[in-house]
Amino acid sequence: MALPDPFPIARYRLHWRVLRPVHWPEYEGSALRGLWGHALRERACATGRDRCEGCALRERCAYPALFEPAPPAALRTYGDLTPPFVVEPGGDEQARDLAPGASYAMDLVLFGRALQQLALVFGAWQQGLAARVGPAAGALRLERIDWIAAHANALPVVQPSAHALGPVAPHAATLPLGSTADPMAPVRVHLLTPLHIKRRGVPLRSGELRAADFVWALVRRTAEVCELHLQQSTGFDFAALKADAEKLRFLAPRFEERTFRRWSNRQQRHTPLAGIVGEAVLDGPLAPFQALLHLGQWLHAGGKASFGLGQFRVQPA
């Protein structure tokens, strides 16, 4: 296994001030992603077309590369392809209804081409939440963007003005993968947002989730990101990793199912965001998966990761 170390990925914290009342749904990840996507299209699209399909500029346009990537014809695929970002909403501790003057913070994970387009990415976020947030047309002002290092220290990298993003300060947009953890010591896995995993095409219920399912989702997610967004193979021995995954087990699992609803502009209806949350101790020979467990805390696992699903944390058991 030959993952880039340090890995080209970064987490940013976007700090906002509410200008007009904002009413978030139960889980705002999909709403945030949609607001940013609309603004990104406005800033990047040179043709004004409604759809990217058939556009002569598609291969050179930043919008599909950042928001709707298509794999090269020869690329192995592992399921639904995801773009080079992950939205991490503010979390349950933040209020759903925000009055003018209130603060709001969210995290954004970027990798691949997104790290080469920071001014465009951040500018679209500034524009996307400046107006028309939700049915009540709420508005937020971007006040600061921090880069969050692996040890959780925050470095301010953007100090926008009221009308412009301003420069992005230099920073190390990478994540060291080296670990000093005991490869045989169990770890506690906290599933923070719904983990959406299928087995033979059927979504798993909380009582069906095995340790092998979880770590295999990390293998698939990491392989897809490397091949699609970094244009390099992981060198994974998939057969060996699958056999190693079967040796792992969850101890004392406390899992439950959680379902949110999101509005789909494409389908023009509410659709569910469902998955498994909770915690368990992951036990067994973890050495083959240590780097994946560490990196997965940025990449997430399972489906709908760009909305923020599949977020987890790992700590010593």
C-alpha cells in the first residue's frame, strides 16, 4: 500500500455572521452543498447552459471538476463517484434557527483539484450564503476561514472584506499519515453522522453493520479518491485487505439508525438521508488499516460523503 504521505487534503473552518434570519433543516449538509454549488456554477460557467452534458467546454471548466466529476473511461469505479470536497455542518450543538447577529461555523474538507482552486472555492462559499438561504431568504456574511491542522490547531488563512474574499495565506494543505499507535491496540470508533453502507445493493441496518463492512468502505473510498482526484493508484492488494477486514470485529456496539430528509432539486421532492450512528470498539489486527482510519476522519466513509454523511472519529479504546 502506497498512499501519499503527507496526503494532499485539508480541513477548513468557515466562520459566519448572520445578517438575515436563517432556518436550517434538521441536517443542513445538503442545503449547504446546494447553495455552494449554485454559486460555483455562476462563477465558473462561461456558457450559461442549464446542463453540463454536451458542453464543448466541460473538460476545461472548473464547475464539473469540482462539483460533478466524471471518471476517465478506463478508471475502476467503486460506487457513486463523489466530488473533491466534504461539507461538515455545524453539528447538533448549533441552533437550527439563527437570528441576525448570531454566529455560525462549519467545516469544509478539500482534496485533489479543489486545493488548487481555493480562491474560486472560497469565493463561491462567500457568494452562496450571502443571500437566498432557505425559503426565508436568509443571509450570512463570511468573517474568517481557518485551516485546521491535524492536531486541531487553527491558522487563519482568509480574512474577507464585505465585498471581496481577499488573498489566501500560504499554509500546508496536507495531512501526515504516519502513526505511532499500537497496531494491535483496539480503538473506539464514533460514527458522528449517518454512515450509509450497502451490502449486495441493500443498505445496512444498525444491527447488521460489521467491522469488515466499515473498514472496507474506507478502502473503497480511499481508492476512489486517489484514482479519481489524485490520478494515482493506491497499490492496494484488495484480496489481502478483504481477508484482513474479516479478522476485525466490533465490541460492545451501540449503533442506531438515523434518518434526515433533504430537498432534491433534481428530483423536486424530499429524499431521505439515512444511515447508522453510534459507537463501538474496533478490535483485531489493525495494522493494515491504521492509515485508512486516520485519513478517513477527513474523507468520511460510505455514501453521500459530500453532504457530510459518514463522518467518524477514532480514539484509543
